[in-house]
Amino acid sequence: LPSPSPPPPPPPSPNRPPTPRPPPTFSPPPMPAQTPAVVDAFLDAVKEVNYIFKQLKSTAPDGCKLNTCASSWEPSDLYFWNDMITSLESMCTTGVAGQTFYAGEAEAHGEIYGLANLANFLAQTYQESIQYGVCDENNWSNQATVDEVGGTEYTAAGACGQLGQSYQDYKCADIVIDGELISGADMECPVDYTMSKVAATSAKWYGAPAPLFCAPRSQIDNVPRWDYNGWCPNSGTSWNQNQLFAEPFGSMSRGEIYYGPADATANVPPEILAHTPDYIAYVKGAIDQGTGENQLMAGTGCLDVPNHRAGFWKSCNVAGLPAGACPNAAYGPTAGQRPRTDVEGCCWWGRGAIQTTGVCNFGKLNYFIGAKAKALGKSYLYDIDFCTSPDMVCSQAYPEIKWIAGEYFWIAEVQPYNVIAPDRQPGNYMDVLKAWVDNGCRVDDYSLVDFGSGVVNRGCHDAPHEGSGGADPCGNGEVHAADRRRLNFNYAWRHLVAARRRRAHAESSGLDVREGAERRGEASPRAKQLLAVPAVVLGAALLIAARRKLARRNNSHVPLLAAPAAAASEAHAELGIKAGSLL
């Protein structure tokens, strides 16, 4: 028999996803209609980019950022630039309920504003999902989280809500769109207590918790917790494997035998399916069975994910609760209620680029772009019922939906965000976005990304950053990983403008010349202007004309270009951007 691997290291501290919260009670004001020319210019600029999203390898150490641990990153196998473009083509034109993804201003080079909006969106999606290579919410309720709010480390009941939340209890508020009152109850998904779902993705570190799942009590009650210890054989074959399993499983690598993704069973031998026909039945039979070769061959362990290396399901013994039950936290929205020890009706965990979560948000997707929109005779994007099939957000059949779900959140909650509070920081997202661009697109100006981080992570534009000890005007807690989100923003911005720099360089080389310049090999006047300005202000002077218009319109005294000295800042050096450079 093979020798077990050394004991696994302690699990890394998880980066918690944003706390799902009740939707805003205000109706977003309509944004100015975007002209086809603005959208086309924006999409053309995005299509010039050919970026490969990156995700952390399963062996990556804790604390890696986009500019560190170079060998610990690999190309994403879930998030692709072309899928994002497909989603933007819909969300910039059709949008949702008359609201669209902001693509820019109807003026010369006005798409710059849209690119800044996209960079902010990507800063958040990188933090919430892309870097981890997941679409479904991870089970991230480690011991530190339990110490904070109670419950059980890595309980399966986390599917009902982590950090003391109850995803199925977040209700929609009534809203008014185009004079029509839309009832919150009419938008939200009804809770189906017979629904059974399994997440398609989960964390990938050594011994990481298995995918979240939901199922009625009749299938599994008194759910277990995940123990990240043990050892699972994930290569080669067992001595009696060809006797236990018919081909191809008799000679298949043990790491290729597993349940999933989601409810798939194609990688499970029929001999195991005969007594555990689906993942829920497998979990129930695997409780307290431990890990190892015998468990894998018997179908009682080591089958939760591809290349399963460690970890198993374990029961709990908590006073006052049923035997074996591992409760989640009775805190926050569930305070004073009995902790959950089941996963019935708990199919509303986060999914997609910005983790769409809860019956309200999935209901809004269905009401505005899914099957309910179609049933109401309204425009729709997909003939999909997101209330009966929330897992379709992570479906491989529609890879752009994971992006659309995040973009819908951005359209509904970030772009229209407007809090009027004279004693606080400016609270209008669009004003802050435009000011960031008008002030020179400086990467050491964090006003735009910090605003987006606060709204996405804490529902509060000026929430304090984690560990800062600052005032919390909304009472929603501190923004997690604000420094990483800043780096993500600068990274996205750099790549969004790199194509423009290359185009400017092409013009300077005589590839796009005018007035006979091609015969002399000279750069056009426009190209010379593009090359003369620090790359850090969008890589070129595309904003000059638009800035002059804005300055005259607003009677502004802000300089047309930010001080070039900003190019020498630490933020620029960290990204390898130097004044006047072209990528």
C-alpha cells in the first residue's frame, strides 16, 4: 500500500466573500440613455484587449497578490475575456429594466469613463471569485469565523448562510420602475424545500471543504461538518481496483474517480452508484468513515472532488441538538432563532462573478432577465427560471451568465448608488467615477476603487478598511482586503489601456498616418500628442478634448492633466508603469 502523505498544513485564512444583505429600499434613478456610438466605442476598446484571467494554484501560499507569488498563478479555467465581452454586449445595450452597464459619455473619447467603470468592476470580481477559480461560494467558515459568530467550523449548514446569515430570508423591497410599482414579494424566489443542488466549484487548497449542497430533510438531516485532515490516494490504482470496478474505472487513476461537478456522476463507478446514486446519498454514507484507500474503493470517502487529497465528513456532538448535528451560527439575521442543522431550502448561496446571493437577488435575475420576464411579456435574455435553477448562473452551457449576474448587481446597486450625507465622503458613484477620470486617472488616487469596494463588500461607500479602526457610518463592518482591491483595480486599468498605448505606438510608426505622413514615415500629429503624455494618464492624451469640454461646462479650475510627478509614486512603480512608457 502507498505511504500516506505528510499531515497537511493548517488551512489558509479564507478571504471572505461579500456579506449578502437586504437590497436597497430606493428605486435607482434612470441613467442617461447610452447612444450606440458610445457603446460601440467602449466595446471596441474592450475587444482590443486580449487578457487571460489568472487564478491561484491549489498549492499557492496564503497572502498571494496579483503582483506576487508569480509561480503560484495559472490561467483561469472558469473566467474568460471573451465570455465577459459577450455579457457586456447584452448588458450595455439591453440591460435590465432600462438600466445598462455604463459605457461612457457621448463625447470625444468618452468611452474612457466606461473603461474606468469596468476596471472597478473587475477589481471586485477578481477579489470575490476570479482569483480563487470558483463560481459557487466556498465554505469559508473556519475556526476564526466560528470564534467570531458561533456555529461549527466548516459545517455543511453553511449553505444556509455563513457569518450568521440566512440567505433564504433576505426579502426584496418594493421598487418603482418607469412609474410601475413592483412588489418585492413578486420579485423574490419562493423557497422550495424539496430542491436539491450541489455546487459546481469549491476551494482547492489541501483538504479544503467539499462543495456546498442543499437537500430536503428527507434526504439528509442533522448535517455533518468538514474535517480537513486525513489522506486520500489521488494517483495510480489500488491493488484490487480492477476486481471491484468494471472498465474504464478498473484501471482509472484514483484521483479521477469522484462525484461532480454539481450533480454529475459520470466519474463514479456503477458499483458505487448502486448504493449511493447521488452526491447527497454519498455524503450521508461517508459521515465518520474517514479517509484512505479502503474508503475510496468502498465509496464512503475521498470522492468529493477531482484529485481529492484530504478531508472527510464528520459528525458533531452538541448539547441540546440532535445527535450528529453540526449547527451554523445563530447570529445576525438569525439571532434568537435555533441554529440550522439541516440544509433544507438552503440553495441560495453565492454564485457568479460578484456572488449573487439570496432569494431576492436570484428572484430579480429571474424577474428581469429570465423566465418570469418572458412570462410577463417583457424583454428577457434567457428562457431560464433562476428560481428553480439558481445553479444555471454557474452553468458551463452559458458561461457568460456568471458575468451577467455580477454586472446586474453592478447596474442595480453600484452605478445608481447615491447617499446624501454632508458630513461624510461624497456618496454618488457616478460623480466619483467622473471626477477620477477628470482628475487624470491617477493610479495613486484610490477614491473610485475604494468607493466600489465599500458598496460591494459592505453596502456602504465609506465603510472603514479592515484593521483601520475607523468610524463605521453604516454599521456594516469593515471592508475586507481593500489593499488587494486597489491593486486589482490598477492591474485591470493597466491592461485596459495597454491596447490604446500600442495603437498610439502604431500610429507613431506610420501605420495610421494622415496628410501624406505615411510617405515620409512621420507620426501623425494625433499620434505625437498621444505619445507625449505620461502613460499613467490612460497611456495617452485621449482625454484632452473631453476634459476641456467638461472644464468649460462645469467652470472647473482643475488642471486638464494630473501632475506627471504621480508617475513616480510607489503605486506606479509597483505596477511597472513609468511616465511615457508603452506596453
